[in-house]
Amino acid sequence: MELEINKFGGASLSDADNFRNVAKIISNNLSSKSIIVASALGKTTNALEKVVTAHFENNFDIAQSLASEIKLKHYEIIDQLFSIDKAPEVKNEINDVFVELEWFIEDEPEENYNYNYDQIVCVGELCSTKILYNLLLDHKLNVCYLDVRDVFVSSNDYRNAQLHWEESSIRIQKTISQLIEKYDFIVTQGYIAATTENFTTTLGREGSDYTAAIFASCTNAKKITVWKDVLGVYNCDPNIYGDAKIISKINYDEVLTMCYYGAKIIHPKTIIPIKSKQIPLNVRSFNDLKNQGTIISKEIPKDSISNIKVIEKQNFFVRVANKQGGLITESQLSFLFATLNEFDLVVRMFRSSALELICCIHDPLYQMNHCQEKLNAIFNISECKEVNLLTLRNYNIAEISTLIQNEDVLFESSVDNNLQYVLAKDSIN
């Protein structure tokens, strides 16, 4: 049996019209045996993060008020999607989720902020999938609802949980094989999982894409389609560069490299499970079904992809030296990388000499200040400033001077086919 995985992000589920569009795509354009992975409604995770903050600061009334606003947003969409008879039934399902949320925020927060975060933000995915499931039922589709926490078992590294692959794979294969015999479509959540103690976890940035890849790998799916609000994978950010072009075909390794250096289309960890099984991934637009988007596969395009430009913000340029003034030892290097990992920081560029280390470090969770405090124990940090990182691949030497002529370049590095420029924070808007 050939199974397909389709993932719909928050932008595709941002309002009632977009929900209807997704239902239409599923009804008219998908294989009849598909797992539908859905994110929270657009902007809902951001709204829930404010609930997390209020709860963690013991502002109970504010947390409850913010949660009520989010619930009402879901109710408004339900009223627009369903009949007078059906809407109360769907609202009851959503209300059950929010009752559990209200119970949680009534209690004192745990000391671990990330634990509190995961127990709260999961509400977004749970509610969006309940709405989508009921909408597909209204479209007379043979569909079932699956709580992904029943099959995804993870570590307790909250906000960046690691999947327990062996146990999860067993659960996924057993559950999906049973459900897909009875149903054409399975609706489930992206981004979330659960520990063996049944505490909710999240899988980190782009966790919904990763969820789709996990399902694909464990079920040997035919392909994945990730439906986004862009036409496909571009060779550079179209919001910054006027010459941005869609790449019709690209191989796994090229995408891994682009994403590692900051391209926002697909997270690198999404690619790894499907690369090993050689499962193709299609990135395409939910607003333009005539455009087939980008196919990511093992195939290496005949024509090389030129002029790839990736710009990433939220980076720090750091110079590190031994506090004793001597050589930097292997044990000190080990301490450096262990500390960066502790604070979920990612090294985008690294250069070393006998007396100094130069790094460009991505700070997705705003932890650089805390990390620096710990590094100060054994290192002198002579420079630590916010920067942008520009990475060029398959670059045309003649065009480089034009690209950086108006930029404040702090550092330049070239390795293999990558040319990188560390730029002052305000260089690129």
C-alpha cells in the first residue's frame, strides 16, 4: 500500500477561508491514503508563548485572559466553518483542550521554563487538528483523528525533544497499519510528542516538518508534500533579493547545506530521515496548485544551481581566547562546544588558530548572554556582537563585489564551495 504524507503549516490554517482551501486540496488533490500533519493556526504559537510567560511569572489572571482570547479565535473560525447544529459539537472538543490548559495554569509553574512551555503551546496543534478533522468529516471524507503523542515517544528535553526512534517506529507502524486499513485519511499534529511519563514535549523549530519526515520514514511513504505560502525553494530570499528564482529540483545534500546556513524552507533534521529512505519531498504552494514547486530528492540536477545566497539573522560574532594567555587546549574546546550545546546554540562558522577561536553562532532561543556568562569562567571573550551571516554557494566571483559593496563586512571565510561574510547587524534589512 502506497502512503503519502502531507503537511500543512500555520499559514494554510490561519482563517476559515484557508481551512476551506486545505479541505478542498485534501478532497480533490491528494492520494486516498494519506497522513495529514497540521500545525497550529497561524500566529497561535506566538500567542500561547505569551500565556507561558504570564504563567511562569505567576500572573494567573493575565494568563487566563490570554488563553480565553485564543479560545475565542478558534470559536470564531468554527462558527464560520460549521452549521449551527455542528458548531457546538466542535466547540466542545476545543473547550475540553482549553479546560486542561486552564487547570495547568492555575497551578504554580514548574522551575523548568521549557517544561511549562511545552505543556501550554501544544494546545495550538491539538485545536487546529480537531477543527480540520471535523471539517473533513463534513466533506464526507473517510477520515480519522490521531493524537500524535500516542505514537511519538521522546526524551524529556523540553522544547527540543529527541525522538526515541525504536519505540516510536514500532508504535507508528502498528497504529498506522491498522488505521489506514479502515480510513483514507489520518489527521494528526506536527511539532509535539510525549515522554514515557506522558508529559507533552515539542520537537524544536520546524518540528511539524520533522513530524512529517518521521511518519514518512517509519511507514516507507511514497512521498511527502509540505504545503507552504511560497511557491517552492528559492535560490535566495525573495523578500531581500529581487533576482530570486524557484529551484525546480534539488538534492538532499544541497538542501541540508542551505538550511544549515539559515534558509528557512526546511529544517535540516527534516531531511535526514527521508534521505536514508530516499523519499522525495515536494515543497509547494497551497495557494497556487498549478505550480508544482520544488522536488527534493537524491537526484542531482544536470544543471548546477548557481548563485545560492542565504542570509541569516540572530547570530553572534564571537572571538575567544585562553584566559591564561596560552594555547587553547582540546579540553577547552570540548568545554566550549558542550556549553554551546547546553544553551541550544548552533555554530554556523568556526575558525581556530593557536591563540584564538572565531565563531559565528546562531542563537534561536536568545541564550547567548547566559552562555557567555558560563564561558567567561575559562575564556576571555574579546568580542561578542549581533551580526548577520551571508553564505554564498556556487557563487559567481564577478558578482560578489556587487553583493557586499554597501555592507559592513566584519569577517570573511571560504571553505570548499561556501563563501561566508559576517556582516554588521544593520547591514541587511
